[in-house]
Amino acid sequence: MERTTPPAVGERLDWEALDEPVRARIDAWLGSPVVYATTQQGGFSPGIAARLRTASGQRLFAKAVRGSVNSYSTNMHRREARILDALPRNAPVPRLLWQYDEGTPDGWIVLLIEDVDGWHPALPWNEHEIERLLGAMDALGDALTPSPVRSDVAEAVSDWVLMTRPWWAEMAAAAPAGLDEWSRRNAGALTALAERAPEAAAGDTLVHLDLRGDNMLFTADTVLFVDWAHARTGAAWNDVLWLAPSVEMQGGPRCEELLARSAAAAKAAPDDVTAVLAAIAGFFTASALEPAPPGLPTLRAFQAAQGEVARRWLAERTGLA
């Protein structure tokens, strides 16, 4: 049965929202003015995401946000720029072409990236694109092992707050309104399980850590991965764990089936997978109960849907009732 899931969209700004002096700098760098801009709706950024065409016919993709809208997003754009700049040319990732950063708390940061004539996967997911995606993820892991990015640019996933924060213990202590009964009953066991997550997640692959359908582009002969702001170094199978709940909730295979079809996950110890899944499920569950960030009105509902799937998967792997 087809699922109805929350959309992965922020409150996009049109290209014209970018201050005129900033657009003038972009035109100057391009050597030809931007004459056409099409806003792209998918993804959780409260800024500009647009495909551009210049008067000379050049095509590129622009993403931009200003600190006065969402300071977290400006920091993520800066982090993504550093990572994209360090990736090898053979990685299946659109290249960063240019960046402009006003460098002030309320200012703009703009990234210009290669435009890709591709498409996001069909939803609900179909088997052909699932098969293509899994092959592409395995190739991505091979290309990014060992991590080509310095540790001061992409830190270890084992040190990431999303992996180290005691989500379940905090929820048990606060007992927030809206917390589901399964989580209330099992918070103690899940706290102990997730304590192993940082150690279990460790590895030497640069992993994306934010893979969803809206963060990948299919073309006739390849799959490219976009939005690298969360990338860190860890075990390659981290990516399939973060991806699986969104795939299942958007009509694709069950999480355990997707995991079983991943070449990277075949190398993982089952207990390590379960420990990392406990941290992921804790993050989605706790985050969904927080107020929506500025400009991202659908984020919490999307996280809640991912959390529901992740908890069900975790219950299956642990036997916790």
C-alpha cells in the first residue's frame, strides 16, 4: 500500500531574494549575467536552492542562505563547502565551483555547484532505482575509503553529538509530552545499548550521514550524492542505517531487507549495527518532539515518521516489546 509521508521541504526563497550586490558579484565571477533561475523545492534548507542559466548558456546550481534566517544553515553551508572542496574528482558528487561568504552573523553564504541533469528517485521507491542506489552506495564507499578529507574538516562520526548524546536517558528524565509508550518502557535498555554506538560506528570511510531521496540525483548512467554538510569519517555501513528509515516510510523495502542487500553492511557485526541504530532512533525520536527550526516547518514531522520506522526496526532487532 502506498504511504503518505511528510514532504522533505523547507521554506525556499526565490533567487530574487538574494541581495542585488551579491547577485552582481556572482554575475561578475561567471562573466555573464544570470537570466533564468528555477527554484528547487526538495530538501531541508530555509534558503535558496535554484538551477541557474546565464546569458551565455552556462548552467549551474546555487544554494544560499543568510544568518538572519537560520544561522545553523549558514554554518552547514560553510562546512559543506570545505568538504566538497576536498573530495576527489572521481567521487560521484557534483563539484563545488565557487563560494561567496559575507562572513557576518546575518550575512549571506552562497555556493555555486555543478548542475546535474538528473532526477530524484520516484516515490514510492521502485526496485530498479533501489538496486541502482545500493550499487552506487557501495561504489561511493570504495571511492571514499580511506577518507580523502582531513580530520579537521570531517571529524570522526564517533565524536558526533548525534552519536554520543544520551538521547534515551534525556527522554526518560524529561518524559516529554508526545513520547510513545514503547520508548517510555524501554528507555533504560536503549540507553545502555546506544552507549556503544560511538565505538561501533567508527571506521575510515568518509560517510554522508544524511542520505535520503532528496539528497541524490539519478542520471542515465550514474547516481550522484548531494548535500554533504554532515559528512564524517566512520564505518561505510553508517549510511545505509541512516537511509533505511526514510526508504521504508517512502514505500521502499523494509529496513532489514535494505541492510541485507548492502555490501558494506555485510561486513558489520550485528551488535554494532544495533547499537548505532539505537542512537539513530533516539535522535529521530527526541528531535521530532522539539519545536520546528526557523524556515523548516516540515522537518519535525519528517523526523517523527523516520523515528516511527526506526523504533519498529530496533524492536525487531532487540526483541524489546
